[in-house]
Amino acid sequence: MELACWIVPLAAAVISSIVWRAFKRGPAGWWLNLLLYGGSLFGVVDHVWHGELFLIGEAPLMDLLLGATITATIFCGWGIVLGIAKVRPELGRRMGYYLGIVSVEQKR
């Protein structure tokens, strides 16, 4: 794993943040941003730990593919969470209340 694998989720996080700020469509975009920034932060910490943060590997396309796979996995996880919240709205409201997304009045 080299440089590109954490750059892809970071780029997706920045693009998602710009789109979310422009449209403010609700907490779902905010959660996606957190997941993407968390995925890229994990990659940065892993590379710092192994002392290879700014190295470029021999196979940059494979590094990009790994980054795309990490980003796709984050999007899939986000989609699953949104799907569960649509199927079971009480779970989505409860989670939003505990995390400060939904106010007490909206919970009732």
C-alpha cells in the first residue's frame, strides 16, 4: 500500500463535503463525510505507522484500485445504514437523537 490508497477516499470526502455544503440535504451526507474522512485518516495513520506516508509504489494503478475499493466499501456501508434507517425508521430516529442530529421534539 502506498500513497494513492488513502488519496482516493480523501478526494471523495472533499468532493462530498463540497456537495453537502452546497445543498445541505440532511444528516445522511454528514454521515457519508465522516465515513470517508475516517477511511482516509485510517490510511494516513497506517502509512505513518509503517513509515511510508509519501512513498509512491511500483504499481500506482494497483494503489488507485485499492483506494477505489476502500471508497466503494465505505459507500456500500453508508448505503446499508441508510437502507436500514428507511426500513426501520425508529432505529434511524433513535440513532439521530443520541448523536444530536434530531432534537427531542422531533423524536416524539
